[in-house]
Amino acid sequence: MPSEVAKEVKAWLGETRILLRAAELLAEWFTEEGIEPDEHVAFKASLDLPYRNLALLDEWLRVGDSAPNRVSQWTAKRFEASQGLVRVISPLLERIVMCQPGFIVEARVEAQRTGEPPLPVVVLWGQFIGNLGLYVCTSIWEAYPECAPPDWSVQPKA
């Protein structure tokens, strides 16, 4: 793996973990004072699978393309929250799921140019974004579309 890509992935992982932790702390603080104290517990549970996806990216940084590319234990839980909490954490979640890091953009361009399959890091990043989007963001933004990012839309169900 090129060291430039590894640096970008490390930087993205660090920022992503900071944003997720900030959302957790806001959920904890907001729900301690509010009427829904179980929301913090539910939020943490919904983040278990995305955090496991981030751990796979850590492993990819350590061992490269031979790293596992699937979470060994499925732990997905959909998050349901009150509108007040959704308003508080949505901007942080939006920053994570609506932004494509440079290493992803470059890897996709390179895969299109060469016709080769995308790098494993693209797949690992996609699994993280997909799981965070599906189990956290989609469920809260469907319930409270006014809190969703302007560019977000629900995919039609087949």
C-alpha cells in the first residue's frame, strides 16, 4: 500500500472517530438531561457495527490487502431517536456519511481508468459508510427528514 494512501486513511480514521465520539458524548449529555435516557444506550448499540468496520480499516493499515474484509460477528441495530437528539447529532453524522475522502475518490478514478477492481480499502470504507448510513442515518432521517442533509434522499425500495 502506498504510504500516501495510508496517511490519508489514518487521518480519515482519526477524524471519523472524533466525530463519532462527539456524537456519542452529545447523545449522552442530551439524554441525561432529557426524557429519553435509553437513547444514548441505543445510539451506542447502533454504532457497534460501524466501529467494527473501522477496526477492519485499522487492520488493513497494519497488514495491507490481506486483511479481513468482513466483520466476523454481525451486530447491526437500527437507531431510533427523538427529534431533539436527532437535531443535535445529525450535523456530525452528515459530515461523516456525505463526505468522500480523497483516497476514495482517487481509488475510484484509478479503478475506472484501469478496469481493475477497487482497492480493498474502498470496499472497507464502503462497508463502514453503508452500515452507518443504513443503521443510523437512514432510520433517523426517514423519521425526521427536516434534519437530513439537503443532498440526502431515501432510496426507493424494490
